[in-house]
Amino acid sequence: MAFNRRKHNHKKVGAAAKVKQYGSVFITVTGTVLVVVLVVMTGRWLGDTDNFPITKVNVEGGFKYVSPEDVQAAVMPFIGGGFFQLDVDTIKQALAEMPWVEAVVVRKIWPDTVFVHVKEQSILARWGEHGLLNRNGMPFYPTLESIDENLPLLLGPEGSHKHVADHYKTTNVLLRDLDLELTKLVYTARGSWQLEFSNDQVVMLGSENVSQRMHRLAGLYGELVNSRAGESLVKIDMRYDTGIAVQWQQRFDGGECQSIDACQQASIGGQSVGQTRKLVF
């Protein structure tokens, strides 16, 4: 009798364990299904463009060549999907393609705003006939009518923009105290440099020892300008190891100039200027 009672109790315990096990599985499955359904429904709700629409585009920055209205117009095609569908990187790319935009920051602000900060290009000089260089020496190409023709003109082979921009900055520093305004800088495919100034003077530097020649020019220029009364300095050729060649034009009372063949050879130290030979320019 005792054995049968224990056997009966064992069956009752086994049945209860199975019920508990099945109940646990049911709860787990049901809970998982509910979570999945909740996630799907939440995703659909958030993905509904009627929920959390973008209603504001705030634009900031210093504007001279680009207007806030231009920026807003460029952003508008991308805000129709609502806050959660808004692709910030796509907007950045679209704004970066605007020629006068150098850098841009785009952020979403909960729950309905896009914030845009624009940094315009800072102009260094013209680049070729159709472009501009920014202060970092990078080229950009706005509409031709927006390019100021009074800006200095830099010319060079394709891909040389950074090198030419750096040389332009260095040259301006060296000539800062000489009252010279650099209006044109030419860098040729052979590596030669030529400078032109607002007073129509031309300096030929060549391709070798350019920095040394620039320093020599800075030391000699004041003496050269004042060395010949009644004549104007026209061209300086620095492509010599032991001196420089200078071309002059004679000034008349009416202010006009007449070219003459006389060219002067100056010593490196600038101690004397004497006529030694003629050069053909």
C-alpha cells in the first residue's frame, strides 16, 4: 500500500511539473510575440510621415554670397519624410555642392526642426579664367558674374592650386614693406614663376632658388626704384646667379613712357647699378 501511494504521488508531481513547464513556454512565446508586435507597430507609427513632420528649417552663418533663402531651398526637398526619416548626410552633401559653401553643419532638433550652419568660402584669389581659390588653396567654380575681376589672378597647371596659393601667400609676406600689390602670379609647367604688380612692373624669378631670389628682390627693390630719375622700372629678371637684369622706360612730362633698350645689371648686394649689356624682352 505504501509503495502504491508513493507511486501515485510521484505521478501527481510529474504532471504538475509538465503543466508548469508548458505554462512557462507559453508565457515566453506570448511575451516574445507581443514584443515583436509592439516593435513593428511602433516602427510603423514612427515611420508614418504624418507623425513628427519637419516644420522648421533654421539657417545660421555669415552670408555674403549665399542667402539663407538659397540654403532653405536646397534643404526643402529632403524634409518630406518626417523627423526620423530625415537623412542629415544627404542634406550635407547637397549643401556642400553649392559653390560658395566651404563647410556646413546639419543637425536634427526634436521634434520638428532642422538646424543648418553654413560657412562661406573665404576668397584668396582668382584661379585661372573661371575659378577662385579659398584661403586653404582649394579651387571652386561659382558663376562667372559672381567673380570679382579686381582679385589677384593666379595661374598654374592643373593640380598645382595648393602650391601656387602657398607661394602667393609667402610672396605677399616678403613684399609687405615694399608697397607692392601683387596682381598676377604665373606658375608654368616647367616650374618657372613670374610676378606682376599693380604698377605694371613684372618680375621673372625662374624655377631655381626661387626663395633666395625673392629675398634678394626684397633687399634690392627700394634702391632700384630710386636709382634712375626720369625713368620707370618695368621689368626685373632675377634668373641670374650673380645679378639681375632690369628694363626701364623713360618718363615724359605728360606721364607717358617710351621703351628704351638700356638694361642694367645689378650686383647681388645692390652696391652699384651700371649699364653692362642689352637684353631683349
